[in-house]
Amino acid sequence: MFAFVRLLKIVGDLRYKVFARRGEHWQSIGVPKSSKRPDPAPRAGKIPGAPSFTERPAWHGVGAGWQHLHGSVQGAGVSFEWHDFKAGAEFDWGKSFHPGSIEVCLNLAGEGRVGSGKEPVLFAPLTAGFYRRGEQTLPATRSARQRHQFLTVEMSFDFLQRHLGGVGASLHPLVREVVDGHASKSDVAPPTRLTSRQQQLLASLRDAPVLALAQSVWYQAKALEVAAEFFFVAPGGQELFCQRQQQISAVRAEKVIALLREKLAEPPTLEELGRLVGCSPFHLSRTFSAANGMTIPQYTRQLRMERAAELLKSGKFNVTQAALEVGYSSLSHFSQAFHDTYGCCPGLYPLRTPTQVIALK
């Protein structure tokens, strides 16, 4: 009997060694354990089954005109990018939108259109707005034969849910749907005029004023600042009042610009403009700057330089004639202003170096 028990023990030891050599764990039921771990639950804000996305191929044609500043939508949840390029043909902008994200566009120059249908939303120069890329693609284009300058801040659904989860009632509906977990469709919010404060924010984002080691923290904070700037709406009547005041200011600003275009050689004074649009000069100056990102004198100079460039490009006006046509009696002052705007002397405009001739073809 003792010999039989000893024999069973020897056989058991041999079976254990065989399983051990195979790299398996021998259990009392004789079934090896599985080494495969269960798949983790999908993170909130991710579109189930969505393939890994990269926007680099979308910007391949513009070369250095697309500059990644910081972050990653799929990694950090937020990405900052600067764009500065000239589109020879209509550019497919929508291919760069990450699925499961909201992108804020601060548009300095060039026209972009976002959305489908007969009337897509227009992002005109000096405007800002945002759009949501859900499960389906969001059509978007950049106009041909224009220089485009804009900065984008793209935030993943997961990033927005983590940071804005407790303030859903105060958010724009397009963002609130994301935070509540009900956003699947792509959508666009109408853009507004780019204010001077927003232009200052844009300038800081292009060149982070902190050490490289601190940029991750700095850009995360700036992403929340962008969210606070664009995603929140005022409650009830206050929102309607604010919108009404913005509309009145925008209409007045458009009237001022029209008056300046008509009388570039002898532009009206601030007092005259205030009387013509129906408000005090001080209020007009303040609201015009807030709506357009520059003062009335600065905007007047920009209009003058744009008109002078058109005259010089036509070949029918020399430098002196163009200067007088837009209201400059001093040729040196005109040349300095033109150089500050276009980077060259008016006598050399438009430049026709071999490189530029090739680029324009």
C-alpha cells in the first residue's frame, strides 16, 4: 500500500514538470490558465471602432505652411496648430478634422467654409468660431488664390468631458451635447468677429512665453482659457441683451468701414463718424476696436495700403500717384507705411523675382 501511494506521488510530480516546461500552470481541474487580459473599457468621448486618425496627410500639400505647435488630440486630448499658406486651388480643409473632437478656429486671413448643404458656414477674415466632428465627416474647404492665416485649438470629447463635466448648463448646446455624452453628429457654430483680446491670445499661443519644460502645463491652461472664451453662453435675457449689443456694434462698424472706403483720401474724423453712425465718439472707438481687433486709425491705414497695392499692381499709377490717391502728401510716410504692411518698398511692388514668378504660376 505504501509503495502504491509513493508511485502516485511520483506520477504527479512528473505531470507537474511536463506542464511547467510547456510554460503552463497546472491546476486541480487540469486546464491551463489563460494569459490574455480582458480588453479595457473604451474611454469616454471616443467613437467606438474609429480607426487611428492622423491629419498630417491633409496638410502635406502646404509643406511648412502647417505648423504643429503643441499637444496631440489622441494623447493629451488637445492640439494647437498654426497655418500660413497660399492656396492655388480650393483646399480640402475637412480632412484635417479629428473624429470625436471640437476645433476652435481663430481666422486672421482667407476664407474657409465649414458644413454641407447650399449655405455652409463662412469663416471670413478676422472671425472666430468652432465646429464639432462627430461620427460622419464634416465637409470644409479653403478658398482658392487666397493667403490663409489661422490658428486652431482642437479638443477631444474626452478632454471636454473631464474638464467641463460640472458646468453643462452654462455651455453652448454644441458643446453641452458632448459633455452630456449625446453628441454623435457633426455640427458648426456660427463664427463671430475676432476681438482684440482674442487676437492677443492667438499671438501668445504662437510663441509660448515659458520654458520648454513648462509648455505642457501652460498649453493645458491655455486650452481651458480658449474653452472659457468660446464655449460658455450667458443665461436667458442676459444672453439676448449681449447678442443685441454685439449686433448693433457690428452694424456700426460696417458703416464706419464703408464710410472710410468712400473717403480714403480725406477720411472723416472720429467725431464725424460718431455723428454719422449715431453714437458717441468714445463708445464708437471702443466698440470698433473690440469688434475688429484694431483702432479706427489703424484700420484706415490698412484700407489705404490695400487700395494703394491695387493701384500699383494695375500698372496705371506710379508711387507718387498712388500715395496721393489714398491721402498721403508725404512720400516718405507713405513708403514707410507700405513697407510695414507688405515688407517691401512701394516702388518694387509687386515683386517679380524668378522664384515668385514660378510660385504664382
